[in-house]
Amino acid sequence: MLDKLLKIDRRIIFSIIGIVVIIAILFPMGLVVHVSEPVEKIYREIESLSPDSYVFLSFDYDPASMAELDPLALAVIRHCFRKDLKIVSLGLWPQGVLLGQANLEIAAEEYGKEYGIDFANLGYKTGGIVVISGISTNLRDIFPQDYIGNNVDSLPMLDGINNLDPFKLIITFSAGDPGVRHWVMIAQARYGKKIGLGSTAVQAPAFYPYLQANQLVGLAGGMKGAAEYEQLIKIPGLATAGMDAQSLAHLVIVLFIIFGNVIFLLKKRSSSS
Amino acid sequence: MKRQIPLLITFIVGIVMVVQYFIPRQPFAGLFDTFNQWFLIIAVFALILGLMNLVRLHVQKLRRMKGGWGYSIILLCGLVGTIFTGALWGIGTGSPFNYVFVNIQQPMGATMFALLAFFIASASFRAFRARNLDATLLLVAAVLVMIGRVTIGALIWNKLPHIAEWIMSYPNMAGQRAIMIGIALGTVSYSLRVILGIERTYLGGE
């Protein structure tokens, strides 16, 4: 009997997870999101910037991690536009460019912002750490054109912007390498720039040392981090909507772990006796 | 000569890159910029090489009608299709490339990753066992973080989010920092071996 329970068909587990997630999406519980300090730090950093300050956003993720990072990117962009900050972006991952651009356009429409005047997207260049190193000293050498081939000299907001010096804050939405590690290594350690991190939940624990050493001004991990940020800017979005499903899925996984261990211990006891 | 010249180039470039970090003045700063630009150019050729390898592999698979050859047709069509749409009409909003990206690549990528939740549930049920003290500690920490990091955690017990944050900020951070220091020391020693020509496997092995 115990053996049977331990070898439960995985399709049953898949079905339970599927049903729980669907129910949570169809019938939201509206659970309250607890805002953690690392997320609040990013919010406070953006709040402290004066209008027309320049912020650099790096979209270093792809569709596989968009469920976690897209809501956070959109929330941060909304916050920046609400504060009338100027955004320049790029992607260290090729697909990040279009994902970021889609979010920039959504927020730009909401806040009446214009491409080339309030925000610009430089696009993708292969090279990761070398791209960061290059734009730290000469942005136009690395990106003579934006993501759709416009000459960067034709974008009014980039007048006199030749490197990372004018940027008060850099935020990377990072799902792996190249990403936050390289921003910290070059832009923070070498040029003293402030870096904020939006990361996938699975890699967030790896960057707590950077946070504690003040090499990151803040950290928002996974969909939970995005939901916290949405709560801070008081615009609930996809992350807030997804938190119920994620909460219940986590709860079910924990119940499975406990169930598996109870059976394991019972089996161990019965075999030893 | 076939080995000496690459070793000499590696030594000179490696030393210049190390020196420019500590002395960011001319001529090192200029050399650093030049090397960066060369790297970007070489990286583009590496992309082209990767693309050619991918095409060759799948064309061979098609020729020999190996198992899963149907997927190779889809891959090659997708590859050619996206390259042409991107090259002809650009990648801006409303372009065919963007349409393909938003309506095909995005949902497919997101779906693949979403499947992970199902496999994690199954794997954690089967593999996460309190077999000894170390495994039990890991298990308890994982359960507390998993529950404490989601909204339902506070509903179960309002201290759970704080406990999860404490685990992340102290025990987790200490472990991660130890790993990071280990990796950094390993990277420094490996880099020195490469620069000094002791480590030569990157040349094709000896």
C-alpha cells in the first residue's frame, strides 16, 4: 500500500496542479501581497529621482521567463513614466529587445510618452559584458543605430548622451547570463553606477550577496517581486492576478512534499520493525 | 608556430586587459576599446558559425531521414521565414517579424517554461526526502521559503514572510557568497593559467 502511494502516477500530480491553478485563475481570492524590503528599495530609488532624470533599462530575458519578468518590467516602466523619467533601454538577450519594447509602448500610451523624446530602445548587440563595457565609455560606438535602424543622433533624447554617466539608475530584468552579474561587474564595480535587479525567482537567491554589499540598490525576484512592485505603484497587473495561482501551486507542492515524506517515514519504520 | 602565435596573442591581450583595469589611461584605455570592438566583430562571426552549424546539422538529419526529421523541416522553415521577414520588413511593432515573435515564439517559449511547474511538483514529491539531518534542514528551509515567499504564507502565519526573508538574507546569502568566492578564485586561477600558457585546452587540447 505504502509502495503504491510512493509510486503514484505522475499524471495524477500533473492534474491536481493543473486544476488548482485553473481554479485560482477563475476564482481569484485577492490575497494581500506583503512588500519586502529589497523590492521597496528599488521603488524608493526611482521615487528619489527628479523629473527628466535618465534611467537605463536592460531587458535580459526571453519568452521563457516573460511570465515572471514582463509584469515587473511593465510596473517599473509605468513608475518611471509617472515620474517623468527618460528611459533608454537595450537587450543583452536578443528576444528581450522586443519584449521590452512591447512594455515600453504599453506604458507610453498610458502616459502619453513619445519614442525618441521620452524613451529609446537601442536594441541588441552580441557580446554581453563587452557591450556593457563599451557603452560605459562610448555608447555611440556600440549602438550607432536604435533597434529599428534609426540613427541615434536623430533621437532628441540622446543628444549629449555618450556613455552611462548621465544615467542615475540602471535596472536589469535578468533571467541569466549575460545579465545582472555583468552589469554589477562593469557598470557598478568599475563605474560606480547604481544597479537595480528584477530577476527570475529561481536565480534571485544567488544575488543576495550583491544586495547586502550595496552593489545592488534593490532586488525584485520572480512574479512575487513584480506583484509587490505593482502594489507599491498601486496599479495591480498580471503579477497580482497570478499570485493566487502561484500561492496555491506552492501550497500543493509543499503538501506533496509533506505527504511523500510521511509515507517515506512510515515505510522506513515498518521495514525496520 | 601554430601554437606559439595564439599563445603569444593570448598572453599580450590578457596582460593588457588586466593592466587597463588598474591603469585606465592611454595607451591601455585605447587598447581596451579596440579589443572590445574586435570582440564584438568576432562574436558576430561566431553567431554566423553557429547558424551554419545548425543548418548543416538539420539538413543532414533530413537527408538521412533520421528520427524526428519532421521537426527539422519546421526548424528550417522557421529560421528562413524569420530571417526573411526581419530582413525585408524590419522588426518594429506591426511588422511580420513582430507578428511571428508575439504570436508564435512568445507563447511557445512561455508554454515550455510553464511545464516546469508540473515537473517540479512531481519531482519534489518523489525526490525531496528527509533522509538525514542535512536533507531535513534543506527540506525545512525550502518549505518555509516556498510558503513564505507567496501571499498565502502570510495568511497561514503572519511571521512566515519574515522567516522566509531571513532565510534568504542570512543563511542563503552566506552560502551564495561562499560559492561566489570559490568561483571567483577558480576563475582567477584558470585565467592566469590561460594567460601564462599553462592551460592550452582551448587551442584544441594536447
